Amino acid sequence: MVAMANVGTAVSQKNKIVPQKSKVVVQRNNAAAQSAEYSKEYDGIVAVVNGHIITHGDLEERVRLVLFASGGRLSPELKARIYSEVLDEMVSEMLKWQCAKKYAKYAPKGGWVQESAVQSMFDEVAGRNNMKANEFEALLKRNNLSKDLLLRQIRVNLSWMEFVRARFGRSVNISSYEISRTMAEIKEKRHKASFYVHRMFFPAPDPTKEASVLSHVNSVRQMLANGSDFSNIARQFSRGPDAQRGGELGWVYQGQLSAEEDAALSRLAIGGYTVVRNSRGYVILYLRDRREAGQNAAVEVKFVQIILPFGSDRSKDTVEKLLDFVNDMRRSSRNCHEIITKAKDSGICALSEPLSMAVENMQPQFRPIVGGIPMGGFGPPMVTPDGIVVICVLDRKVHHIKDPTAEEVRAQKVGERLSVFAEQELQNLRKKAVVTINEKYELRHAAVL
């Protein structure tokens, strides 16, 4: 993604749905005798899930999406491990989709999720990467990725959550007393420090599979250590209710999360992440910002990015010449409008669409730079892996942060409890499923490892 791509982060149903019971079977082809014949050029069926196939091409495309989300910052060893973990996610998504289709007759008119909601989520993903939808689609295309791949993933997860809401919504009761108590606690904790948190969740309900879950968590942690963007990775791997929003929880106060997570946040530095084991599974926390006690205002800026790409030549001499060019534009410009005009006239600079974002929601390395630019001003040149970027601030606004409404509190609590039901239902589906993993693929994967 270019330069500043990471500056930044449903309807209830009343029908009661009771799935039918089915036999639990997991099959594997016994192909030990065929091991001598296996070919590294294999490109056939990788898995069959209740009669529906996952091809090697499907898997490769999905792995490319993960590599794209990670910024390509993965070691060869980690890339090899990612294959089995991505395949596991694809099996889960196929089970979710099969379940949602099976009970489609209980869905509202038009299906579990409207295509407008799918597109809206795609637009949100693009926005979290500081792009318009068409810009993000073009970026996917340049990286040999189809927009439809991401749309399918969004569609499955939104449909699944609507199915879970219809299936278990009547079992989730949030009392008025609980909401009032939570709102009172939030007002009380306004006078304490708070944390802007992103979170990935990896359930571990089965002790016999603890090691497998922890291995998966460690792979994700290594991706983060290699510089992968937290939000993009969360959308691919997290099982939490906020996965499609990049795991973004927003501002939380001490006591809102589990005791284990509270303790970890109090020790975590801004921009850092940590792994926590709580009663339900493993959590990876990312601390985007910390607000001191009593602080209840946020600064929102509207800005444009001037981007001078490196192209194929990224030598030290070329970078210095481009920096001189950018600094000449800065010295001869009195405000953001003048430097934007010069950038347009230069013929070599690209400009982003105007974007609006709270400074506190930006990545820690950009926050002090953008936060220090006055309205109508521009910042220093920033050298990124893809080019040189100058931020031009068109407008600044200070917003006082309001307490959440009763409906917002209720929605958060309902979402948290439905996520528990969702994970239990998925575990049940996996136990009942007939899943065949092609031994030839497993042999190839073992050879790579």
C-alpha cells in the first residue's frame, strides 16, 4: 500500500432456528502408498467440506490476500505455515456459508445480508486504509487480487453473524439494570485513564487443541513482529465480533475487558501489542492510544497526502534528489493550497482524495506529525518504503467525546454474547462435518515445511 495506507481502524430476527443433528465424520485419504508419485506441481482439490470443494487455486488466492494484508513482510518459513492456517479458516468459512444457506428460508427478504451492506463494509475497509473504494479496488487489482475475493469473505461473515443473531438472539437478554449499571460505571471511569484498543480473539474451548490454537496465535504474533498491519491481519484471522472492523474496540476503561486484559493494557506501551490468555481463549491486544484521566476531547483533521513515488529506482541518490524537489515546493509555498497546486502542476506527484480522521486513531508514528500541523499548513516530508509523503491539513476540529447511549451499550453487550454462541455453533458444525483433506496436498505442504 502506498505510503500512508496505514495512517489509521444488522437486523435482529425473531425466528427460532433449531439445526438438525447429523453424524460426526472427519475423513482423510489414506494415500501413503502414493507418496512416491506425488508432484510439487499439484494443483487439484485440497479439501472437500460436506461435498463442497476447496481447490489449490482457491487456497493460493486466499494466501495472496493474507500476504497482501501483511504487507508481504513474512519470512519463507512463516509463509509456509500460513497455508495450513488459511486452509483451516477457509474450512470454517465454508461451514458458515453452508449453514447460512441451509436456513436461508428463515432469513429476511433478500437474504441474511443485503449486498449494499457488503459493499458498505468493503468501503469501510478501504477507508481504514485511507482510500476510496475505487482506489482500494485498483490497489487489489495491481496486486493480482480480485475485489470479489474480499467481497465473498465479507458476505460470509456478515451472513453468519445474522444467522447467529436469528438463531440465538432470543437467548440474549440484557436487562435495563445491567445497562444502567454499565453506563454509571463508564461515567465514573471517565475520570480514570482509558485505552484505545484493537483486539484479535482466538477461542480455545477444547483443551486437547490448545497447542494448535497457541501455534496459530504465535504465527499471527510473528506476522505483527515483522511489521504487518494489525487491522488487516485481524480481518483475516480473528474470531472476535469486531473482526471485520479490524478488531477495533475503540476507547475502553479499566474493568470493561477481562481482568487478564486489563492487567496487560496497564503495562502496554502505545503502539505495542501483547498476547493474553483469558477464560475463553487467546487474545492479542494492540494499544493504539492512551488517554490520561479527565481528557475527553479528540482532534479530527481533514487532510490530503502529496505522494512522490520512488518507482523502480530507490537509490540513495534518487531519494535525496526527490527530497530536494519536495523541500523546494515546501519553501516556496505559504499554505497547503499552494503546495497542493504545485504538486498537481509538477506532473510527477500523486494526490490522495481528502480524508478525515481523528488524530488519536492514526498510527503512533504519524500522530505527532499530523497533530502538530496547523489548519491550512503542511508537514515535513516523510520517507516511506514506496515514496515521499507530505501531509496537508485542510481543516481541524475539536470534538468532545460523549458517553455512549443506552442503545450503544446494549448493542455492544449483545454482540459480545452472540460471539460466544457463534463460536459454540461453529464448533458444533465442525464436529458434525464431513471434511476430507487431500493427502497429496498434505504431503506437498510437509515437503515445503
